[in-house]
Amino acid sequence: MGTAYLGCISFEWSTGRGTRHTECMSDRIGVRARRRSPALSVRVRILAAILLVTAAGLAIAGTTAYVVQRERTLIEIDAVLTDTVDDARIVAADSAAVDVRGALRAVIAGVRPATNESTLAVIDGVAALEPRAVDFRLADDVLVARSVVETATGEVVLGTVTASGRLLRYVFVPVSVDGDPARGTFIAAFDVNAELRPVSDASRTYLFVGLATLMVVGLVGWVVAGRLLRPIRGLREATARITASDVSERIPVVGHDDVSALTSTVNEMLDRLQGALTGQRQLLDDVGHELKTPITIVRGHLELMNSSSAADVAATRDLAIDELDRMGGLVRDISALAQVERSALAQRYPADIAALVERVRQNAGALSAHSWVTMATADVVVAVDAAKLTQALLQLAANAVTHGAPTGAIELGSALTLDAAGRPRLQLWVSDHGPGVSDELLPRIFDRFQRGTRGRGPAGSGLGLAIVAAIAEAHGGTVLISPTPGGGATFTIDLPADSAPATPELNDIRL
């Protein structure tokens, strides 16, 4: 019995004990795909394209040159034969011969054949007179018979015929003398193949030179293509060596061409990948470390709990809930940090900074009974992710409530400044008047799971300032810490004040 599955067919036989055989067509297809011969490499394809184009160019150039030279030679043969007709007529007229034979004898003697040319006199269809020193003989029955037929009208005839194994270009010149009834014909013919031999030899030489040129081009192309593709081979080898445990491999950048630019881009990608993997490993280590403590605490209290004591059960329950709430907050903060790093601020729209800071001040009033004061306002419109920037400012406000003075004022502000290059920068800050940040904590305060001195309220996850730093970096900016005059700490988010095309309403800031 056969049972069909997606991509597989299962066959079952009943032979006492059930036997089942399953065969997947995808497995067969994969095996056939793996058995296919590998495709040609890029180097071979580049070289093949170069050789094909070069061979085509050489063939076109050689063929064109051969055809032009051949046609020019044939035209020159016809010109010589035409001049021979004029010479024969002149010699025959000046000979004052009394019969056809005498006139033809004078023509044979007076018109000397050129190289690869021969002449013949025919009287009444019979070869009668021929020069002594010629490159070849014309006494061929085919040529003689042809001359009798083609000169029957008494006109000069120019044509081509194969006779005695030669391709001949000929001219038939009728000769007659008053008072002599005999019919005479003067024949001049060129051996076309012999005339074209220099052209053929030159073409043969061109062929050998062309083949040698192809070999040189192939050799040079192979070397040049190999050198140009060397960074790509290095890229392939480097990516093959990269593993999840080691992404430090980099490719040397040589030159300033497109391949070197690709190499630089890949190296930058590897830098980002290494940073992401390092951050991921660090996050996993930190999360494991942070979760280990509450899990150990809950487990220890559960193991030591006296189930028969209602008070002990209630205390253990309250402690477990408190630790679970802390773990839940930690998970929420990790999720928020991952969302900030993953989203890359896709929603950057022009926002009214003064309105944004004012809404942050109003929302921060619900965090504590402090006096929330706006010290300065930048009345500008800047392209930002308003929701994320609001989240960062509220996190700084919560940090000021927890670690600042228990009462008094907490200041917020915004300002537009210029950097050293004259580019506009947007600064937003939150200042408290507490004990400030210690010198030993200052270098790592924005690291994940770094906690300062124990503040008021429940303990945090240690990710708040890391989230603020991630939001600032996503905007292309940074977070700065400076002491507040009179004591305390001021956290400043410094961003480039870039403009952006208008999309939603400027004041439509989602908090």
C-alpha cells in the first residue's frame, strides 16, 4: 500500500511484521544537484569572453582585409586585360600584315605578357601561335573552343574559365584582315590563383599572427583576471574561515578600484557582524548572570519553606512574586533594548522639539513630586523618531528621580548648537541635584546591567541608560555626562540636527 506525503512517498508491505519504506523525491533531487558538474569559474568566464571578442575582432578584420585585397587584385587584372586589348589593336594596325596570320604574329610579338599572364593566337578554331617564354601555356581545347563560340559576333569578350587546372581570367580579341577570309582571335589570360597567391599568403600569415595574439591575450588575461579576482578569492576564503566563535578575519585592501571598494564594504560588514555577535554573547552572559540570582533565591526559599506554617508560606510567596516581577521587568527592558537596536528608527519625521520637551516634562510629573522645570527651549523642527526620543528622555527623568536628590527641582532643556565643523547639533538634557556619578562608574555607566549606588524605589534592571545610549546612537548621536553646578549629574543627548522631508504633521508626536 502506498501513502503519499509532501515531497515523500511511503510504501508499506504486510509480511507478518509491518515493514515500511519511505523515499523522498527531494533527496533524489538534492543528490542529482550535488552530482552536477560545477559551473565555470568567474576567471574562466572572463577569459572566455575576452578571447571570444578578440577572436571575433581579428576574424572580422582579417576577412575584410582579404576581401578588399582580393577585389582590388581582380580589378587590376581586368584593367591589365583591357589595356592588352588596346595594345593588340594598335600593334595589329601598325603591322601592315596582308593576312590574319601575319597580324596575329605581330600582336604575339608586340604584346608581351605580364607576370602570371599568357597569350595565344587562334586561327579558325586552332591554336596557331604562342610566345616562347610564358609562365604557363594556353593551348587548351576548352579555352580554344570557347574563344570560337564567344567571338562569333566579332566583339571583344572578357570572362573567367577553368582550364588545365587553372582559374583563368581571359579576354578574347577578334582579329581580321581585309581580303583574308580566315578568322583570328588573340587571347590573353591571367592565372587568377597565382595572382591572388600573395593575398592568400598574407592572409595565412595573418592567421598565424592572430592565433599567436590570442595565445598572448589569453595568457595576459588569465594573469590579469587572477590578480583582479584575488581579493574576491580572499573574500571567499575568509568567509569560509569565519565561524560563530571567531569573526576576526579581515581581508587586506589593495588598490582603489571597485574590487577594493567591495573588499572594504565586506570588512565593514564583518566589523558590524563581529560587534553584533559580541553584543549577543555579552547579552546572553549578562542575562544568564542576572537571572541566576533571583532563580537561586526563589529555589532556596522554596526548599527551606515550612509548608505547615502559613506565615512562612505567605512570606515565601511574597518573595517569589517580588523576584518574578523583577525578572519580568528585566525581560521587558531586554525586549525594549533589542527593539531599539533592531528597528533602526524607521519612523523619523520632522518634530517640534519644543513641544516634545514640554510633553516629556508633563509626563515626568507623574513620576515623582519633584519640581519639573524647563530651563531652555530650542524652537526648532528636527527629523527624529519622536516616540523613541521621548522614551529616552523619560528614562533619564526616571533615573534622576531614583538617583538624584529626594526633593527639589529636576531641570529639562533643549538647545541648538554648532559643532567644530559648523554643523547644527541638537542637545536635550535632564539635570538632577543628587550625589552625581562616581569616577569609577563613569566609564561604564552606559554598559548593560551596570547599576550605580542603590537609589530610592525598587532596584532596576541596569538597562535603562543602555537603552538611552542605543536610541542616541540610532539617531547618529551620543549621550554625555557632566556634573551639575552645585552637585548632581546632567545627562545630555547630543544629536545631529538634520532636516527631513515633511510627512506627518510636525506637532503630531506620539508619546
